[in-house]
Amino acid sequence: MTAAGLSPSGLATGDRAPRRALIVSANIGEGHNATGRALGQAIARAWPGCQVSWLDTLALMAPGMGPLARAVYVMQVQRLPWMYEFFFTAIWRHRWFLDSTRRAIGSWCGRRMGPRVRALEPDVIISTYPLGSAGLAWLRRHRQLTVPVGAWVSDFCPHPYWVYRDLDVTYVMHPAAAPVAERAEPGARVAVGALPVLDAFAPVGRADARARLGLDPRGVAVLLCTGSLAFGEVDRAVTALLTACPQAQVVAACGRNDHLRGHLASRGEPPARLRVIGWTDAMQDWMTAADIVVTNAGGVTALEAIACGRPVIMFEPIAGHGRANAALMASCGAALLPASPRELTAVVGWPSAR
């Protein structure tokens, strides 16, 4: 098995290696595309010379669907978390609701994906986005898709939109996640794969990364990273982390959330105490430089931190999948889950962080 979980037993393609692979993702946040890039890196190792193409599921669904879906997602998570939590709970509790919505989404996506998939003529298809997987499952059920198809779950805890029995295999990232996926879709083939992160996220030393980033080589550094959209109570987390230890340096990664970046900068904390950064292509350096990573969704950011061998703290996880990820990670020892800012301050554990 390769670093991203590509396995001949999971995605059998006959006697020859695939010449053309298709990655099905979506431009909503960065997690799905980050998983796709890691799998693309694994493809280059597993199948040298294989040509990789990409499909953006949301762009295929309808003109303007990508920006609309992102706006709705942001609104739900930030302003109407109860609505997002209600929907997430409903797909677990009411099978009729799950089945009806998946049929509608699968038909919508599948009908629009079909012509593009046929034009690209892939030998193997890899999905990193649940709605893309729904469309691929619809194509398989309607006998319009014969090549091997696998799905990679970039959340620690798979929810029912991630898993389809019509696909050849669904990879989850921890043994604790496998029974959750099997409960979400009885009869689906589920396997445990390695973390789908780029090779640069690895448990290496801190010194070089800190030198590149201008961090104190001897002090304690905490990376607060809540994804490309920087959801959640980031300000409360910053306050709790600064309170925990006067000597610690907190790095707040705000992604593409310029409003949050400006707000945190306006706190007036010295850079030696609070370093505020925006979108960066060097997240592997920040992860490597940190002693602890604090996050709130349990998606790719958490997987990257685990791959780097850094302790993960889930603080005030976002609604829906964030809370589900945090609960599963805490139950299997993959993360700590403090219940309040006061508890976050207490559980950081500065003396043992390094």
C-alpha cells in the first residue's frame, strides 16, 4: 500500500497499470483538493507515467454552483449551526431522508458528470468529495461506469454521504472509522488506508522549520489552524492559549478569512506572543515547527498534524461533521477534546508538549 492508500487489492485495474486517472473533487474549502493532491502524488509513485485529470463536482452541477455552495456552507456553519447540525443528524437518524436526498443528488451529479467522464476515458477514478461519489455511484448503478472507482474520506469520521456500496472501495483513515462507515452504508466495501496527506507532512525536527519561519528555536509554539475558511471561535481559542503560558507563541492561521486576520491583528499582541498569518503554501513548515496543533473540524488539518506526529487538540468543534470527527478522535486517543476555554488552557500541558 502506498502512502495515500492506493492498493492493487482496493482498486484492481487488470494486469497493466492505469494510463489515465481521474480525481473527482470540489472547490469548497481546501480539504477535498488537498486530499486529491496527496493522492495525485501517490499515483505518480504507484503508477509512473499515469496522466491525472480533475473534475470539480460543483462546477459541473450548474453554472455558479461552486460560489453558491460555498456561500451556503459558510452561512450554515458560521451563522446557522443549528440548521447544519439538524441536517447532519437527520441523515443518520432517518434512512428515508438519507436515501431520498442521495438519490436526488446522485442523479443530478451523475447525469452531468457522465459526458465528461466518458470524454476523459479514465482507467481508474478516485473521489475525494461526497457529492462526486454520489454521482459516480449513480453512473455505476445505471451501467454507465465500468472502470474501478474508489473514494477517500478526508474526514476522520465518515458520514453517510461519504459511503456508497456501488463504489469498489471506500478508504477511511483509522481503524476506529471503519465500523462507522459500515454502519453508514451496510454492504459497502470499506478499507483502512494511510493518511491522504502530502509527503511533506512528516514527523521531522522543528529546528529548520522554525529558522525558516522566524520562530523562537527554544520556546513553545502552538499552531491554531481551523482550515482555509477559518471557521469557529478562533478568538476565544487565542485568548485561552495566550493565557495558558506567558512564554508560549501562538500562531493563528486564518486561511482566506481576511476579516478574522484583521481582527486578530487588531488585538495588538506582540509577534513573539501572537503571530497571525493568512493563506500559506508552507503549512507543512508551520505544522513541523509547532509543538501542538489546535483545530476544530477534524478534516485534513487534523490528518496533516497527525502525519507530522504533533499532538492534536480539538477545541469547540464546528457543527455536524466537526463534532462527529472530534468525538471519534477523542474516543480513540487521536486528539484531546477540552470542553471549555478554561479546560483548553488546562489540557495544553506545556511542560510535556515537547
